[in-house]
Amino acid sequence: MLNKETTTQDEASRHARGAYFTPEPVARFMTQWALKDSAQRILEPSCGEAQFLTAAHDLAQAGGLDLKLFGVELHQPSVDAARERLARHGAAAAITHANFFQQPGTADMDAVIGNPPYVRYQLHRGEERRLSRQAARAAGVELNELSSIWAAFVAHATSFLAPGASMALVLPAELMFVNYAAPIRRMLLERFAEVNLVVFEERIFADAQEEVVLLLARGYRSGSSRSLRLHQFRNAAALDLLDAGIEHTPAALEERWTGSLVGLEAQGILAQALAAANFAPLQSWGETSLGAVTGNNKWFTLTAEQVRALGLGDEDYVRISPPGSRHLRGLELGSGDWARLEEHGAATYMFRPLAQPTAAALRHSEQGELEGVDQAYKCRVRTPWWRVPLLSVPDLFMTYMNADTPRLTTNEAGVHHINSIHGVYLGADVRELGRELLPLASLNTLSMLGAELVGRSYGGGILKVEPREADKLPVPAAHVVAKHAPQLRAVKDQVREHLAHGRKAEATALVDEIVLEQILGLDAQALKTVHQARTDMLVRRKARSKTVKS
């Protein structure tokens, strides 16, 4: 439950600044951890209403410690609220009204604690972005243009640390997996002697979709940990003293940390499958690409009835897989499947007239201008605005926003795709084999576990897989699929039938028998390990979608 003292500001204003107040149990736990080793000088950057500094003062009073407290905050009402709150608690603290990125590092703090803002790169722009990247660069960390503001905060915060100091920050869980955070992951493992990461089964912020982790790093410039220890708690109320945790040593310092969530035995099975070339990244089969970006799918995608009503001819549109991916749960999307979608009113067409549009197409585009469709960003930057750039027809479709797991589906209907799904373009040497059997062979539990490792978990328990991440998805290698094609073909009809009736578990069991048992030679214990690891990742992702109990 959020501390009532921290709910005085306008919620919309806070969210625009990326400010989400930390639950009191979390702030207290982190501060208590940071105050070990006789810390005396404590800094809370972007301190808001001083949740962490207040916790530090209260803990110091209880333990007879003499602390010097410092805070930096850009938002004047928050500065006033922080000073008032600390005064009520009898705390002497220096709260500076300033942009943290314009404050030079002092290298004299024993601990930096807090909850940096979570503004994403789309809103983090202009002078603020320049200042943040400059501050990170001064701290020895080069961030790219896609970096969110929290990453620069972490980098700049290190410039305030004295040798041996600690850092305890609430950070987005994307620290563990996004590409732009790679320099931060490397910096943490290089510069701190001990790195701990606390993860939660449930979301701990009631007013944010953002999933968070607690970064607890100690021993700045006192050695390189080169590994991290993972600690998992159900929710904020369950926080307790850290035990030894699970140690995870990335192969490279900047590598993703999602592997830390999977047991070593399951990691070893996947690594062995890849090392033995029985599994390979999806990119070994071909390239994955985003679908057509219209700028306004609702306007550009049309039902058959709309096409008729508008009087459009064949030259005015292209056939597409309808928006969304609910219809892509089988092994293939055939012409009959597409026709049934059309018959049931799905948007199976995309408006895309020739360079010289017909009269009907011209009328529709003029109506779009009256509705302001041409002012959407993607429409504004192309000429003419209504002619959507179109990729060739893909061999396979791939779902990328998944409640369960990414699915590959053969595009037997020969239709185009928009950006609600990905398209996979198979190499010429494996096209026939891949179209026939890759969607089937990839429906195995080890590939599903791999998807949890390469994808990103978003609000609502959704697993998102971008094209570059899809390239890394571990699937059975082409030569293995070719060798075991007879066995796979033998179960294809059964798998198709199971999927048609929503029995994915039964379909997966048939594929696992071939891929995991026959091809990889996994015994009963190894199979159990893989299944449990994948189940644990899925359950954990789903649990984090639950609303925080107040």
C-alpha cells in the first residue's frame, strides 16, 4: 500500500514526470540494507517527497546512528513537500532544488538510495535527453538514443559514490533484458564487488504497469563481482533479510540477466542443445520482420462489406491477415481459414491503391483527410500519405504479443501482414521444409522456455518478442527437422486437431516426445526440469499482472 503521505500531488502530473512513489515496506527494506557498513552520508536523487530519506532518518533514530542526508529534486512542489515531511520527522536534511543531471558528482556518498523516474525515450527528449546522456558519459557509460531516463540516473548516481559505497535503487525490470541497458549491466558487474537483484512474483506498484526490480549493489570500485545474486519474493509485504540467493554469471558482462530466473540445469539443457547444433536461433531459418505500419490500422484495414460499400476494386487493396493474432493458433492459415475470417466480418483487406488511385480510392482518401487520418505521424512522413509501404508476402506469421508463448503459423493463404504480427521470410534452401514443419517443430517446451528468455515481460503478463529478439528464439535446427521429418509428419494431423480444439498442452506433448525425447535424448528427470522451468517463468509472468492489494 502506498504511504498516504506521498499521495498529495496530482496523479497525472506525477505520471507525466515518470514519478511513482515507493511503498513504505520497500523503501524501508532497501534503506536498511544500504545503512549497513556504517554508512553516514546518504543521497536520494530525484527524491520526490523524501520517502527514502525519511526511512533513513527513522532507522537512524532507532539505531542511534548519526546520518547526513541529502536529496535532489527538480519539481518544486515535491521539494517543498519533502522539506515539510522531513521537518515533521525531526530530520535535518539538505534538499536541493535542481536537475540531478546538472549536479556534478561528489564521490563522497556512502550510499545512494531511491526510485529514479521511468520516463521512456519517446518522452525523454530534447535538452533533457542531451543532459542525461552527457552526465552518463561523464560517468563512463555511453547510452544510446533509445535509453530511458532511469538508465542515465543509474550511471550518473555512481559519480556520487565514495569507494566501497552502496547503491539501492528501484528500477524497471527492463534492466534485465533491454538492449539499451547493456552498458548499465556491464558497469554494475564491473564496478561493484557485490550485486543483488530482488524480483517479485506480483507487481508492487498499484498505479503503474511497470514491473520493477530492486538493485542492491555494494563495494563500489572495490572489486568486480562479474556475477549477480537473484532473490525472489512474492510481494512487498514478504520482503525480509536477503539469503544467499541464486548466483548467475552471464557469459558476457552486458548479456541479459533473464537467465538468472531459470535454474542452472534447465539453462544447461538449452545451452547443450544449441552447442550440439540440435537447436539453432530462428534467424538460421530466415529473417523476421515487422508488418506494414499503416499509421491508423482502424482506418486502413477493411472488411469485405466495407470494400463493397466503398466501391473499391481489386487494385485498391491487398489481402491481409486481420489485425491481432487470435486467429493464428493453428499450424497454418489456409485459404479456407482466411475466407471464413472474411465471411465473419474480420478486416481481411488493407487499403492500398495504386500510385494513380481509382475514383473510389480517391474518394476514400479524401474522406480520410477530412477525418484527419493523414495527420498521423506515419502518414505525414510518406508521400502519398495513403500508400503504405508493403513488404512481400511472408512464409510464416509469428505472434509477438503473447499471453502464452509466440506461435509460428504457415501463411498458406498467401496474404500480407500488418504490424500486429511479424512475418518470417525463410531462406531459399529451407523454405519448403520450414513452411511444412517449422511451426510444428517449434511447438516444444524448450523453445517456449527460450521465448521467455529472449522476450520481454510487459504489463498484464504479456510476453513481447520484437524481431531482433525473435531472431534469437531457439528452435530445432533445419538439418534436425529434415532428419526427423517422417516422425513430425506422422503427428502433424493430431497436433493440428488438438490445436483446433484449444488443447495446446496435448499438442505440445506430442511434439516434445519427438523433439525433446527422440532428438535431444532427454530422460524423464531432464524433461521434468525443462517443463518446470518453463512453467515457473510463465507463472511468474502471470503473477506479476495481478493488481497490488491495498
